[in-house]
Amino acid sequence: MKNLFILLLVVGQFVNCPYDVFAQNDAQRLVTAMLGETPIEEDLQELCDEIGGRVTGSKANEQSVEWAIKKFEEAGVKVKKQAFKMPALWLEKSTTATISGATNFTPQIVSKFYSPAKTHTGKLLDGGMGTAEDFERLGASAKGAFVLVETEICLDIGGLFAEYTAASKTEDLARAAGVQGLVFMSSRPNKLLYSFVSKKVYDNEMPQLVMAREDAKRCMRNLQENKALQIEVKIDAETGGEYTSHNVIGEIRGSEKPNEVVIIGSHLDSWALGTGANDNGCNVTMMIDIARQMKKLGIKPKRTIRFALWNGEEQGYFGSWAYTRKQGKKLNKHIMAMSVDIGSGGIFGFFTNGRKELMPALDHVLQPVQIFADYQHVDAAIVGTDNFDFMMEGVPNLVANHLSTNYGRTYHSASDTYDKVDLKSLKINSAIIAAVTLGFANLPDDKITWERHSHEQIEALVEEQSLEFSMRMFNVWKAWAEGERGRQK
């Protein structure tokens, strides 16, 4: 397969030179190297199988930081560890529940992030789909009770965002109704559990749980027959105050315009039920491998390229937020920021996040890898990964758009493991991202038709793309609205 890739590239991809000959030769060599024998699969297996799930603040997460630094250093890439503060520590040790009443059993269950660590008991009620009509039906009986909420089966990325949206609305309704806690039916079958954050994240005062789908359906059937159920939930978590976490930033300095920066990144942290393979270990190892092959080939990009492994992404993009704060006015020189965070399915385009002026340049730099997809770009603004603070700082930014493959089914779950990664697509994706990264780093000045957005332009983007709901859903609206987050001048 490797030889087929190289043959196709040599025969078909380098006839038309998209930019100067030196850059074209570098692009050819880099793409060919990415498709050849590299340690990306071995790196991913190490990260997943030896280190495992990497919740920010955990020992495994700290171990992964040192592991990543070592990988960059072994490749000869300049690397640094960037410290930043996380608001508070919450590491789930265990969550158990007991159902009693008309039926008595022990369901499989997990807590959402920052659920209060103590024992909770109360009536369990049928909350339907958790809509306004369902809470109106429950009326005063919801106060002080646990409400069980049904979910649709999640099959893909669209299903994930639908689940996030529905849960966010349910959470608001539950607080207004004075419920004691929420129990969400798992949207995955076969007793698969997964982790989520609540809408309020660090301000969450209400226990919120995900119960195995089959167990939740058992409860629901009893409740729908008007049989009374009680639930006791014991949440054990390691908790603490503010603490320090770290990003890992590799860098290849630009040969002609070292103060201009192209930054690409993936997040190093994960949840702990699985081993963080599709979310987002596969793309962490991609960042390392692109840097490794560039150094191995002696490629000297015109602009500085930074390879960022962010931390604290799952709790609210804290690592990338810290980076943008520290950079300040230097963000004026950030030509492009990219996030790769939708698993290992094939890349078929990019989200341009309200910066459609990037599309011609994207098409330009994708020419060396045109064989792999009929690339389609979408000018939707993504709230949900590490592009966010670059977008809110006005920096032109991209998010790679992938086929769902296993991502939706394994997202944040116990089955997000090495064996679920599409290794063939990961290799091709690495070639695509390498071509785009080097392409932007080597773009002629006359092809850079954009600049950093002003505060007013960012406000217009938020309005035009109706981002307020998503920003509230991911608990980043308040910091923006109060001037703490994003470009204010």
C-alpha cells in the first residue's frame, strides 16, 4: 500500500507547480514521507496502551506531557512545556448507584464532570426526553427528585452535537424545576458509558449521571407503568483547588519570516473511561510525526511552524486559551491556527470558521494531496475545540473535517481505544495536514489576503453565525461577554 501511495503521488500529483519550485519539492518529499514508514502507529499504541486515559490533572496526564516532550526531543524538534492554571481538580474515582422499589438492582453508571462528590438519594422520575413539555408534565413532583432522561442512539458527529444541545436545554429546565439530579440514558448501546461536562462545568452543583442504556430502559419501563423507584448514588472523586497543567509546544523556526507563525494543534488530554485514542491521541501523534518528518528531511519552512499539544481541552479549552492570552499582540503575526480533533476518519475538507477568504489558499495548498478527496470546505464557526480562542481573538483558523468512522460511537467512551482508530486514514490524514501546514508556512505574501479580525468583526461573526447558544452550552459565553476572553481591542 505504501508503494502504491508513492507511485500515485509521483505520477499524478506534481505536474502543476502550485507555488515556487523549492516549496513544491519540499511538499512532495514531506507528503511521501508521511505516507511511508513512520512511528506514528507505535507512538499511538504507547500513548493509549501504556499511559491510557489522560484527564487533565491526573498522573497519566502529567506522564503524557513528559512522553510528548521526549518524542519531540528525540526528533530534534525544539520543544517547551507551557504552564497554565486550571480552575479546580475533579477526578472521578468511582460512581455507583442502587435502584430500589418496584425493582431492585445495581445499574452501571458514571458521573458527569464536577458532579458533587457525596451520597445522593431521592425518587427517580420518568423525564421523557427532558423537554419543556416533559417538565411541565412532572410539575411540582420534579422538585428534589432525580429525573431520568431518554436519549436517541448516537451514530455520528451530528448525533453528538444533537445530544449536547438537548442535554444543555434539559439542564436549564431541570434547574428551574428544582430537581436534585439528572440521570441521562446512555446514547450508546451494549452498556457503553462515556463522560461529558455539564453546561456549568466548574459551577455545577447538581449531580448529573450517564446510566447504561439497557439499565435506564429497565427503569423507564417500570416508571411508565407507574411503579415507584428510588435511586441512591455514591460519587467518589478526588477534588482540589486551582492547579497547574501544561501544554507541549514544538517549534520549527521559519527561515525567512520567523516572526510569522502557523500553529497546528490537537489536545493531549482525554477522559479516563477509555484510552483517548480517537479523541484525540491519534491526532496528537500526527502532530509529533509531522514535526519529526520535517526535521528528518531538513525542511526549512519560510514561516515558523508550531506544533501544539493542548491540555485542559475537555473542560473548556483552557490550554489553548492560556496560549492566546500569553501571545497577546503577537497573535497579529499568526497567519493561521488549525485544530485537528474529530478522530481518525478521512479528512474531506475544513471548517473555515467565518473566514471564507481562507478557501482559495486552502485549495492552493491542498494540491499536493488532491488525490485523496474532493475537498469541500464549510464556512461554519466551530465552538467545541481548541480553535475557539484563536477564533475569538480574530486569528484566521481552521478545523479539519473528518468522516465520522468510529468517532461518534466511541466519543468520550470506554471503547475509545487504539483498536478503534482507522490507521490507514490516519496516515493519509497526516499527509493532508502536513501539506496544508507547510503550504501555509510557505505561502507567497500576495496569497495571504486576510488579517486578524477586530473586536467588532468578531462580534459580527458571533451574531451572524448565532454562536451564543453554543458558547453558553460549552460554558464560554460569560467570559467572552464580560471581556475576560477573546479580543477586546
